[in-house]
Amino acid sequence: MSDYQHKPDSGSLFKNDRREKDTQPHYRGDCLVDGKEYWVSAWVNEGKNGKYFSLKFSEKQEAHDKGMAKARDAAEPDDFVDEDLPF
């Protein structure tokens, strides 16, 4: 997404060109609701009344924090101890 700033209580969705699995969303985007930024994911589903969108919202800061925690955990070395090392 770009530097575009949404107006309050609005957002945008774009076709997900990187979709590789059925579990990944068909569309992705972001929105601004009550002053908070959210990621939006949308799946196209078929129901008894026709096609519809199923949506999921994730707070941007929360998603960022989870990603940073994963990266930090991956970068931290294990507590490796080998008693046979001479130093």
C-alpha cells in the first residue's frame, strides 16, 4: 500500500496477486476506523443467496508487534551448552 491517507471510517481493497493457497485472501487492503489503522483481508465465498465477501480486520500496530516478536525470537541464539568444549 502507499502513503495515501484514508479519510475517517474508510478504506481500500486490492486484488491479492500473491495468493498461493486457498486460505489466503482474494483481496487485501487497509482502512481507518475510529482513528486506528487496520489491515483488511477479504475472501470471496458462495452462499445460498449468491456470492459474498468474508472479511477479517487486524490492527496494524498489533500485526507489526507480532511480526517483530517472531523476528526477534528467530534472531536470538539458543542456549547452547557443550560440556566438551575446552573454553
